[in-house]
Amino acid sequence: MHSLGAAEATMDAKANTQFCHSPVNGWDPKSQSGPMPMYLIVVRGGVPGTMMRLSEHATSLGRSSENTYQLHDCTVSRRHAVIAIDPTSTAWVTDLGSTNGTFVDGKRIPVHTATFLGDGSRLQLGSTVLLKFLKLDSCDEVFQRELFERSVRDTLTGLYNRAYFLSQFGPIAELQSMRELGLAVIMLDLDHFKSVNDTYGHDAGDAVLREVGQYLRESTRADDLVARYGGEEFVVALPSSSAEQAVERAERIRAQLADRPIRYQDHEIQITASLGLAYIPPGSSPNLTEIVSAADHALLQAKREGRNRVCLNGLISLNGSRCIKTSEVSLIT
């Protein structure tokens, strides 16, 4: 099962983007062996451009986590539709008795009846989700993925952007809940970043942001979602079995950044960061606004306490020492 969009969040691959060869340099679409891969591309009702590759046999779509692709939309039924590929590489969509219907190119299809999907057909599920069915050769496949990557990436650091992070929080939280894991959100802000720009120039500031982005990408796991939230602020969502485990990871990030001077031309720039952490225990129903606000509140507390430290929902880690309690940030339950 793939939660729509959440699966894309794990495809960072250290942000390396692969480019196909230009057709004018001898690429021949007839040289591709076998049938072309088939995709559903999100047009509306998710992150635009998200690519869902269809299985060679059957791909199910719906709101339930049991589907191949889970669609988080209230007008989509739990088991909404299935797409099958026949031996001639022809795609057929069948409505499984959905409440709000399945539409192909604007026409509602009958339930439990296979309906032909042509290349370029628009598939609508319910009243909101709109997908485009495409057969992509190898070059178009990479080109489509590159378009998607550009829409969800921060151009300076290569991390995901704020909009993508916010769109993926719900699916990721639901996935971790299914795994009986908690979810931590870390807000990270570089300390005294303005002085870097004032002292060394904005090119140096950009170099620092790129280096921090690279470090965060290297120090996180495939299940983590890392994004540039804005300016010199970054955000990380990571599954964790306990608040203590989340604190340990946040503290490791803080300590390693502090021990990692950044070289720019002939200068060595020392940076530190303040981190605010909010934790959702397993089985909780997270609210995006509340959890981000709690992490931001904890970040402000870390700044007030002197910077270069981690603050978690009422626990503060002082430069690697044990956590001490503070009454100014409350634990989310």
C-alpha cells in the first residue's frame, strides 16, 4: 500500500536528480523494449504532478489503507476503483460500487463494469480527485518526474519545500499510526544567521544553507521527511517510538551541526542551531496546526534559553546534558 504522496516523501535518494538523454542526440523511442510504463498523474486532489505507477496486474484506489494507493479525500470511497492491465497492455478501470462515482473524461462509468482508459484519459474519483492516465516512454517518464521534483523542492538546498511538507504531514502521521509508532516534528533555526550574511555576504549565507540542507539529508532516514520551512528555518518529521528517542536524534543533529564548521572561500564559518521538538505518542490523532505550533513554541523557548539547544514539549536539552523540565511548554497528548 502507498499513501498518496507519502510514498513520494521517501524517494529523496539524497536529492540526486537523473536526467535522460536528449532525443536529438540519437534517442529512439522504438528502442525501448517491452510495454511502456503506465501512470496516473495527480491533477487535483493531492500534490499536483504526483506519479502513481500502475501494477502490471491490478492497482486499487480508495480511501482505505488496504488499497495500492490511498487517497485522502472524503468523497472517495474506502474501496473506490481498480485498474487492470490486460495481456495487450490495455488499461481498464472498474468502479467498485463507490458512493460518489468514477468518471472517465467527464462521463460517469457504470459500477462493476470494466471501462477502457485511453492514453491521456482523465480519471475522476468522487467530486475532487482528478488523475490523468499516461503511458510514458523512458524519456517522458524522467521528464515528468523532473517536473514533479521541481514543484516540491526548494531550489537552493534541494530539500522538500514548505508546501510539500504540509501536504504530506497527514499521510505520514497516519502511516506511523498504523505502524504503532509516534511522530516527532523538529523545527530547526540557525542561530544568528543574519550575522553570517552581514559579515561574509549573502553568497556565504547561501553556502551555509546548502551545507545544512546537505547535512540534514545525510543524517535522516528514508522514513523521515525533511524540508526547508523558510529562510534559515528547517523542519523534520520523523517516526519515533518515544519522546526520549526523538530527543536523542534532535540532540545528535544539534551537536553535529555545532561541530561542523562550514568552509566558504578562505573563511571557516561556525554555526549552531536551536531546535524545537513536538512529539505525538502512538495512537494519538495529530492536528497539523497544533503540532507545528507546539514545535515552533518549543523553538522559541530554546532561543530564549540561550540558543544552541533542543527543547521538547516541556523538556530542554542543554548542550548535550540531560533534559530539564520547564513549565513554559506543555506536553501534547
